[in-house]
Amino acid sequence: MSRVAIRVNGIEVHGNSREPLLNQLENAGLQPEYQCRNGMCGACRCKLKAGAVDQQDSMAFIGPNEVLPCCAIPKSNIDVEFEYQLQQHDQQASL
């Protein structure tokens, strides 16, 4: 499956099953918090409410049903939730 639907904090965007989730959210105009792009700090941590991701190795601790968007690649349609309101760019792009 190449195209996937990504639902994040109630907002649905189009994504793919090839790129890290953090890149896809940024390309869709959303601005999650992060400090790195290789799973070391954990600032981008969010809850995986539905679906599946390929969570690549990370140095940060993640709990049950948590993923790090910087190193998680969607394997299916997913629903994730951040504990804060995401900022959005004025223009959204479809992936």
C-alpha cells in the first residue's frame, strides 16, 4: 500500500507508506514539535490510536501505543494524537 490516510488530532491528510510520519505531517502543513530526526530525543512522541507503523530503532523511550513520528513509517491508514494542538501552515499540501 503506497497511499495511506493519516488522521492526526482529528485532521485527515493524505500520506504514503514510504516516508517517516514527521516528514509527511510537515508536508501537509502541520508543525509537530521535534528536536531531532533520528529518534533520540522523544519530543515528537504521540499516541497511535489506530493502524500500524514500522517503528524503526530509536534511543528515546516510548510507551505502549506510542510512536516517534521522526522514525515511524505508516504501514496502513493510521490515527495518531499529540497531547497538544498542532500549528498549521496557511497552505496545506497533499502528499
